[in-house]
Amino acid sequence: MFGYAGATLALNGTVPGSLFATGGGLGALALLAHLAVRRFAPYADPLILPLAVLLSALGLMLIARLDISYKAEYPHSSPGRPDAPGQTMWFAIAGVAFIVVTVALKHHRVLQRYSYVTMSGALVLLLAPAFFPGDTFGAKRWIFLGPLSLEPDEFVKIAIAIFFAGYLMANRDALALAGRRVWGMNLPRGRNVGPILVVWAISLMVLIFENDLGTSLIFFGVFIVMLYVATERTSWVVLGLVMATVGAGVVGSLAPHVRGRVVAWLHPMDIFLPPDRRPPGLISDQAAQALFSFGSGGVTGTGLGQGHPYLIGFAGRTDFILTTVGEELGLAGVFAVLLLYLLLVERGLRTALVLTDPFGKLLAVGLSATIALQVFVVTGGVTGLLPLTGKALPFLAKGGSSTLANWLLVAVLVKLSDAAGRITHEERNPRRAPATSEEMTAVVPRALA
């Protein structure tokens, strides 16, 4: 609320009239979520929910700040349309969904029963966008139902973590067996390479038919991380990295959309050259503008409302929202946001360490890895470390599907941490065994005396 007030004072000279109503309403929703956790997950990690609320509220503040600049810069085009009201609505829907899952999900092991059904539905959702039109840059990531649009890959990432946890729990012994030894490394047996080939093929299909580099990287990366945790075989990681590199290289050289992102990553400043001197496929200046935005922010930033993040264009509210943080809050602000993500991932991994059942351990690792990989992919793309993927930054960026899916993920993490907290509580407070008849006869007379 203070950030929103400061930004609007810098931009308009007045404090928005809806500040206290909006802040109070969302604060009440966060309080209800907290009460639901205290009642139905009393041993849950106390930091997971506050971290998610803080990141989401920071994102709402940045989107509202960008709305003012976009409206002034593009008054008669789509970027000038305000997005903060819609994002606030989705945040409220996601908060209600979080409460429902917290109340309805009695134990995380219930999800294990439906792992194969969940994955079947997830595959349908994952491949469905291929049959719908994509955006102006070629990526097919949405399902359109009349005026509404759905980004199914945001929900698929939860489903694949559930399925991989169930599958790897049942097959980890076979997958852990070593085959031939090559260059000092024990490679897996040929008969066990099938699962990774199937996941690799699905990732390539998403990359080829939907031009969605981010989803395919996260999908394949989560599987490799969970496979390593289940088997403790480094060979699986090496094999996965080789397959990911080969697949991305082949598709990147053939798919124009993916190749354009790679060119923009390698030559971001060439967009300012005359058209006849630009590398083939370079059509966007977003990567260059992001570097300018980070550079102008310096260490402490220009101050909320005093930068020019709207120059990036429509993507400023999605994956490039981190450049707003970098320009107006500086390097210090970017580090603070990344540390919030890091702390959220750490709490998920800590939950995995405490849990005793294999399914819960793998599911906690998978959900934590999903957040970590998505933040890494988006941050790497915006800062120039990786090619751009177009994925939304979790909690912070605009997007109804992303907001709802990430809060569902947090709800499952809260239930997992509640199970882990119960284990820790029982270890610290072991129940005394019932007294024997000899102990009772020895104690009762002294008590009566």
C-alpha cells in the first residue's frame, strides 16, 4: 500500500481513492487464508503463505503503477487498457481457491491415487493450445473459450509434479540400477531410458508445435530434477542435459519463432541498426530495452514512479515486470525479490527433507523445482543470460491462469509442510507409552500415601 501510494504520488501527485478499500479487502482475504491454515494445517511452515502474499501484493502494486504510465503513453491502444483491476480479481479468486484446497485436501497422499488420471488430463491440456491460434510472435500457449483465455501449461506444471512423484516412487529402484560405465560415469540401463525419452519427446512436441520454449524447458527440467532426487544418479542429469541441448539446438535452428528469440539473445543491440544490416529473424527490441532499464536503475533505483519501464511495451506487465523492479528499485530491489523466491523454494525443499514418505518428498521437491526453474528461466531471459521464453514471473506478473495455478501450488506446499511439521512435532514431543501393571502398583500406593 505504501509503494502504490508512493508511485501514484510521483506520477499523478495524488493518492488513489481506492487505496484503503483495495488494501483492506486484500488484507482481509490474506487474513482468512491465514486462519484457514491455522485451523486446517496448524503445523504448516509459517513462511510459505506470507511469502506468497508479499510477492503477489508487490506484483499488484507494480501492475497498478504500470497502468498509469501505459495509459499516458498508449491512450488509444491495447497496452493503455488497465490491468490492475483484473489482476486484483484473479488474486481474490486465487485466494479463495487456496482456502478451498487447504480445507478440502485432508492429506497430500490423496493426490497419489489420481497421479495417472492427473497426467492424462495434463497431457491433453498441454497439447491443446496447438489447435488454437497463437500470439503475434508465433507462440501457442492459450486455449480460447469465447472471450476468455486459459494458459493450461501453468496448471500442467502441478499435474506433472504429482504424476512424476507417483511414478518415480514406484519405479525408482529400477531406474537407479546402473548399466555400462562410460568415461567414469555409470549410465542407466537401456531398458530404463524409455521414460526420459517419452518426456523428451513430449517436450519437443510442445516446442515444435506450440513454439513454447519456456514450458518445454520447465517440463523437462522438473522431470530431470525429480529423477535425480529419486535415484541419486548423476548420469540421469548428464543424459538429460545432453538431450535438452540437442533438442533445443535442432528446434532452434528450424522453428522461426524460437530462432528469432535466440538471435535477439545473441545480438540484442542490433535491433537499432538499419533493417538491411540486422541479423535475420531479429524483430523485437525488448531484450535491448530491458538492458537499458536495468542499467538506468543502478544500485538503488530511480524510485517508484520515476522510471520509464513502459518503453519495453506490452510485455512490461508479464515476464519483463522484473525490469520495473530493476529500474525503479535498483539492483537492491531485484536481489530482494529473488531472495523472496529463494526463501520460498528453500521452505519447500526443507519440507521435502523432513517428510518420511517418498511420494511427499518427491512432490515437495517437484513443486519447489517448478518455482525455481520458472523464476530462473524468466529472470535469465530478461537479464540476457538465456533466450526469452515469454513465461510469466510467478506471483509478480500479470496473468489469471498463472496467479491461480501458483496459489494452488502454494496450497499443496502448505499441506505438505503441515505433514512435515507434524513429524517434527511428534519427534520433539514423543508420546509416553502406557504404564505397565507393575509400574501402576508401584506408583498408586505412594500417591495414596
